[in-house]
Amino acid sequence: MENAALVSCSLNLLSGSRSCNKPPSLLTPSASVSLQVSQSPFRKIHLNGDKRLRKYHTVYAMAVSMGQETRAQPGSGSDNGSDEASSPKKVMVIGGDGYCGWATSLHLSNKNYEVAVVDNLVRRSFDHQLGLDSLTPIASIHNRIRRWKSLMGKDIGLYVGDICDFEFLSEAFKSFEPDAVVHFGEQRSAPYSMIDRSRAVYTQHNNVIGTLNVLFAIKEFGEDCHLVKLGTMGEYGTPNIDIEEGFITITHNGRIDTLPYPKQASSFYHLSKVHDSHNIAFTCKAWGIRATDLNQGVVYGVKTEETAMHEELYNRLDYDAVFGTALNRFCVQAAVGHPLTVYGKGGQTRGYLDIRDTVQCIELAIANPAQRGEFRVFNQFTEQFSVNELAALVTKAGKKLGLDVRTVSVPNPRVEAEEHYYNAKHTKLAELGLEPHLLSDSLLDSLLNFAVQYKDRVDSKQIMPSVSWRKTGAKPKTVPA
């Protein structure tokens, strides 16, 4: 039975007053938990109109080492040839309870990095707000970490709190002392950011201020720490020229310069990522921060080597129109006999990658860090597909499995080009050694079979798009019963 040292703490949530005994050191081998009150902006997204809720503070627990501390032997996470070769690199994964973050946390831990997850668990709350659920049942973050320890004998640290609360973030930094920070901790859905004013504001505040806090934490508490930040290919939009990796060399009025590639974001979410990129680039120049901005494509799949080890390690799989990505949604729709929902003409083309390649790209970025003061940009995807091409691939794979797969064009809720040129460069990660898992018949068969296995959990009311870019309003929207 794992033990935990608990902290006596009394809280008056309405007044904001508190009294807490001083917690034991967070660096002790046994588990420790402390409670603190956060002035998190998350409290502002309650949507039931009760003004009294504005007085509440969010209570966060902060825990490290879910049992006896076990030092893994160094593997790919070790610093070869240095005095610290016996110790794995320490990687803080912000947003480590999410779709990409959880898979990354397990992958890095399996590669003998010392990992700590930082998360406010708000993504789970979004499901409750909107009446959504993952296709796969997902265990609590505490049970996930305990299961990983029981299977692999490896600890993953846990800090539950909001990075928009700099006091919390600074304590986590000083406690864990990361060599690298992988930052997934942002509201990641374009449709969610377009539901109403409150969610647009929340997305911008959470993403931009959270990233600013991470930059200040690195400056103050770990100046040599490498930031690996998850951006999005959506920052670029769909220009009628090739998309370069972060920068473009242009000639104008007889003069030549290399400049940041122009950004044409298409939602309040994508705009928040653009603001992040500008802030990171500036702090690299001003403070000497080392940063890698990963402009990631659309991720598909659910299984990695680690998440497939046990059902308590399963990752979430979103199929709804708010958080679900195109290929994942199509596979679930095919599994339950719902027509594949192609928005508009279906010529929208994007970069895609398997979640197994997401975790591989993160590891490559950490193992090959940016230099001090360097802001580098990698386009993180492996293949390009249009929505129509994806629908055709799923239709073909589904029919092989005996599924009746049909496609229907639905009105496009987004403001975007539905037929356009798209050619994005993505060579830098390949040069570092990325070995991609390309979309194949076997992968589609696996994903479809997984969707069929859990099809009884599908709520068909969540499939059709319900968020319109043009109808975004100021009043908070609630979910009909």
C-alpha cells in the first residue's frame, strides 16, 4: 500500500482566507501533498450565471512521487559523457494528463527520463461542461501513475495546479528543477474557442498567460532549461505558396532578409498559438532562453507502446465535433454506422501524424536541444491529406471489415478555404532521426477495430458540428439536455 504524507489545511473558500501547516519537503523520497489556494482564471468559466461563484477560489493539490522513490538506470535520457551520466534528464510535462501529454509522459519515462506531470485537470472538466466523454474510459491521473509504477517500477511526479498561477508554477519549478519543459498545457480546441465570448477569452488567457508564466519561470528558476512548446500548423493558415519551417527568406525592393513566416490563424485558439510563438521568440532574443516551437499537424490514433500496456494507461480518444480530430472522428463514425461528416467541399488539406510519432518527435527535440538564445521551429507532421482523401481511406478500410461506410457533406461551420494549395515543409525532425509511422491499411484497421470495440460508448448526438464561427456570440452557451 502506497503511503502519502498529508497536510492539515483549512480553507474558507468564500472569503479566500486559509491556514495551512507547512508541508514536508517536496523532495523527500516518500509522497507528499500540499494544498494551496490559486487565483486561477478557470473560476471565470462557470456558465450557470451564479455571481456567487466568482468569489470561489480553486483548491489545488500538489503531489510528488507517488510512492517510494525509484531511480531508473540511465538510458536515452542520460547525459552521455558528463559528470551527471548516472542521472536521467528531468523533464516536466505541462498538460501531462491530456491526449498528447499523457502518451508523451509515459514514453519519456519508459526511455528513462525522470518525468513530472503538471496539470490542472481542466480538460476533464470541459467534458462535464459540454456533456462529452472520451470513447475510451480513462482512469484518474493518480490511478494512471500508480499503475505505471506497479508495471514498470518507475515514478512519475505529479503537480496538480494551474500554470496561470505563477506562485504554483514557481514552486513546482523550484521543487522539480527540470532540464526540459514540454508544454502541452493549453486549451487545444478551435471549436471550443469559438463557442462564445467566455471561452474565447478563457482560451486566450489560459494559453498566452500560461506560456508567459512558463517563460518567466525558466528565466528565474532554470535559465538553462530547454522549452519544447507545442504549437500548431494552423498558425500558418493556407497560403498560396509553400509553407516553410518557421522562417522565410524574401527579397523586397532589392534587399534580402530572413523573417518569421507570415501567420494567418483561423480561430481564437490558433491566434493564441501565434501570440505564444511571438512571446517565445522575443524571450529567446531578450533573455537567452532556448526554445523549440513544434508546429504540430493533426494527430490521430490512440495507442502507443506504453498506453497499450494496461487498460488503466489507456489514452483518451475524442470523437465529438468540439475536441475530436478528423481521422479519429471518421473512424468512430464508421464504427457506429454514422455517415462520415465532411465539412463543405472537403478539399481542406492539412498535415497529419500518428500519436506514436508525436512522442518520438518530443524525445528527439529534448535529446537535441536548442542553443541558448535560439528560437527554432519544426513543422511536426509526416503526411498531408485532404478531408476527402481521409474519408475515402476510411471508407475503403471500413468496407474491408464489413462496415457500411457512407460520406455526407455538411455545411462547414468554420471560416476557411475549402479548396486550396497546400505544401508544407517538414524536414528538420527527419534530419534528427524521425522514423514515421505512415498511415496504412493496417493502422486504419487497428483504429477502426478499436472504435468498434468501444462503440457502445458513442453518443451520436455529439457527432454533428454545433459550433459556428460566424455565430459566435457574447452570451455564454449552455448544453441542451
